[in-house]
Amino acid sequence: MTTVKRTQTHSIDIAYIAQRSRWLPLVVLPAAVVLLGAGWRPWLLMWALAVAIYLGLKWLTLADCREAGWAPRSRVLGYLLLWPGMAGQPFFGGPPALRPRPGEWAIAVAKTALGLLLVYGVAARVAVFSQRAAGWVGMLGIVLALHFGLFHVLALVWRSAGVAVRPIMNAPLRAASLGEFWGQRWNLGFRDLAHAHVFRPLARKLGAVGATLAAYAVSGVVHDVVISGPARAGCGLPTLYFLLQGCGVLLEHSPAGRRFGLGRGAVGRLFTAIVTIAPLAMLFHRPFVERIVLPMLSEIGAR
């Protein structure tokens, strides 16, 4: 009984501190990286900023989970450091998880391996013909290995431990609409966070249209900090990319969009592909590819 009380008391302290300082890490950690990383290689600065912002956002979501005060310390630390999602409920009182099937492990490992193959095999061969193309292949491989592969493996590990998490990438290629792509399938961790801390509070003041654009703008600013900041160029392009996505979602739900079927069937899939893929060079702009991605691939031995 004494051990249980001590564990609970320590966890209560973590949850209480998170509630009292919910926004502080999101300000302090990226600022510290900027101050300390002035002489770092740009690609290292990019990753450091990404981790700093991620930890700040995780701390913010922990402050929303009152149940975390009664969770074991290991569960709280596991949520903060070993899970990329931004919803704490599965960790702190959710229903028990279904144990993963062997086929799920095989798929997760295969995605990780395919991503690494693109980074360490295909990118070098493509570089013979085009450096920029090699950079894009390397980026694709990193996203596939990390977001689709490793994060899926982590989801299966947590499910094996009884935590009912879902992969943050939910088969985005199956999306039949732009709203479904961003709202239900792509990076569900950030979607959960943006909905709780941007869309929902602003919807009461700005309405659904204003809150939607604000949520996409916030996503764009975060990407701008991580992508354009270390590259020292292209500022505003990632934000513009995400504002285009928000406008596309609003168009999809407009009377004209419904009339033309932009949110369903083959037309919806085509519309989603065009809006997400055609302006990708705004998100991953040329300075980012040349100053961040290509040097990173060289230093990790991928080209």
C-alpha cells in the first residue's frame, strides 16, 4: 500500500506541474534550441527544433489528462517519450487493447524496411542523375520508415502492453476526400492536438470556417519553424501550403463542392491527390531540400 501511494503521489506531482506550466515548455524548449544551436549543422537544428516542439506539445496534452495524476510514473513517462500520439486517454484510463496479430507486425516491419531501403539504397542511385530527386526519395524514405513504420511498431508494442493506441498514420491512401485525409488518416497525433487546442476553442469565436483556417495556419507555422527556419529560406511557403489545404477542405464542404462530388468517390480521391501532392514543393521547398535534406543524407551515409 505504501508503494502504491508513493507511486501515485509522484504521478500526481507530474500531472499537477503539467497543469501549472502547460505552455512553458512549448516556449522555452524551442527558444533554447535556437539559442544553443546557432552553430549547429542545419539538419541537426531541424531535428532539434522538431523534438523540442514535440516535447512542448506533449507536455501540453499531458496537462489536459487529469487521469494522468493517478497513472504510474512509467506510464506517464512512456506517454511523453515513447509515443508520438497526442491523445492521452488510451494511456490513462482507456479500454483494454486488442493484442496485435502477427500480420500487423509484419506490415509495420516491412514499412520500416522499405523506408530504409529508399534512404540507403535508392537515393544514392537516383543521385547519379539528379541531386534534388535523390533528396525527395530520401525524404519519402524517412517518412515511410519513421511515421509509417517505426511509429506503427511502437503502436503494436503499446497494444501488447495493454494500451489501446492507434497508429498515427491510418492508411492515408484510402482517403476518399481531403477532409478525411487530414482529419482521419494523416498524422492523427497533430490532428487531435489541433482540434482540441485550436479548432474547438476558436470555433465559438470565429465559426467553423475561421477555426478551420486557423488550425491549418498553426500547422503551417509549426512546419515553417522546423523547415524554413533551419534552411534560412522559403519562409511562409509551408504555411501557405497548409492554408491551401484548409481552403480545399472548405471548398470540398461548400455547396459547389458537394454538387461536383469533391468529397466522395473517384472525384474526391482525385481532388485529394491534386490538392495534397501538386503544391508539395511549397512545403518541402528547394532550399530545404538542398540545405537540409541532401547534407543530412550525405552525413548519415545515404548518398
